[in-house]
Amino acid sequence: MAERPASLGEALAVARGRIPASEARMFLREVTGCSAAQVAAYPERGLDAGQAARYMALLERRAAGEPVAYLLGEREFYGRSFKVTPAVLIPRPETELIVDLVKARVAPGAAPAILDLGTGSGALAITLALELPAAQVTAVDLSPAALEVARGNAAALGARVRFVESDWFAALGAGRFEIIVSNPPYIVDDDPHLAEGDVRFEPRSALAAGPAGLDDLARIAAAAPGFLAPDGWLLMEHGYDQAAAVRGLLAAAGFVAVASARDLAGIERITFGRDPNPRC
């Protein structure tokens, strides 16, 4: 480990070439309580031994590839801060598109039953509950550790969400939902990116899904009609090159109005369909 820095300026210098300067400044704000402007304007400001030690620990862990969100214990999603741990996938901006698509399908004053499959940190379910206060939101996850994180986030943000430990639909009984959303695992099992960057530290069970990355997407598409109310919607996030395959899965399951929406990068990221659901 490099020698502990004695000032903000020295701390930034120690990080140079090892991590981005923006991350170094973020760590300094975290350990000192300084604002971004103070970090920039007062490089001579001193660090006490505890601050320097904590900063260097963050620097070393980040230089080894550990995600910033896990180091700081939080990540923003749809303008709100969510606690995250290595037990959950780190929320990503592209998933916010699901929130926008759901809101566009809910009439003012409506109280839809919404199901979030594989909730992880709870970011999607909690955001929907807060953006649509009349909605009845249920969130499921197979991981008890993930559900603990999600429940904590719901309590901290004041969201009313029912959490269920379940392997997808298995523990849900006979309930029906107007909207089902999911950001399931969709990476190919042997994708080399699983051994690179931030994803090395994220739970593999939340990332990989079979030889084509479609196993969980296929399970959800096939089973969802049995849990949707008439004319209910299923919306699923998927990989950058999987939109056509997921549209095929929905069509095969009987969905209509099947289409994909593009994220801010122009990638078809969310595929959705409506289930006419003629069953009694």
C-alpha cells in the first residue's frame, strides 16, 4: 500500500493512474464529508490518520476492481438512493426504462397489482410503489439476503411493498397481476465479461442464465400468462442482442402487441407484450 496521504491534494495524487479522478474525489467526499467544491478548491486541506486510512482502503479495493456501489454501499436509481451489498445486483440506469413504460400503461388514479420478479435491491419494485402510490406491489426473490436488503430499502424510502421469497412464481399462489416486470439474469453462462470489471463481484445467480442467456427469460414468458389479469402486461429487460429472441418467446406464449423499447444508448433493452388471457 502506498504511503498514506496527508492532504486532499496528496490523496488525489496517490490515486492518479490507478482509478479515475472522479472516483478518487468521490472517495474523498465520503471519508471527509467535504463537498465536491471543497475537494477541488482546498487541496491543502489536511486528512487525519483515520480519514487517510479509510481513503487508502477504498482506493486499494477499487483499484482491484471492486464496484464503487459496493464500496460506498449505495447506488442511485430513478433519483433515489438505494443501499446495495454484494448480495444484490447493482441497479443500472437502463432498468429505469421499465418504470417509464409501466407508468405509461397505468391510468391516472388506477390501483394496479404489480409483480417484480427477481427484485434484488428492490429498486424496481420500490420505485414503482413510490411513483404509483395506489399500486399494490409484490416483489419476489429467491435469495433471503437480497430480500433483507430490499426490505431495508423499502423501509428507508417509505415504500409499501409485499416481499415474498420465491423461485419466480413458485410461492405466489393464485394471485393475478395487471403488470409483471422483471430484470432477470440474461448473460450467457460462459461470457468472458463475467470474469471482468465490476460484474466479477456481483452475484452470478443474478447475471448468468444458460448457454444462450435466455433460460430465465423463457421461464418467465411461459409462466406469466397464468399470473396475469386479462389484458395484463409483461415487461422484461434483456441483453443488447436478445430483443428478437425475447419477442419470439412472448409471441410463442400467446402475447400480443409484442414490441421492444430502446434505452438512451439506442439499444433494444426492454421487451413487452400484452396477454389477452382468455382463461377463466
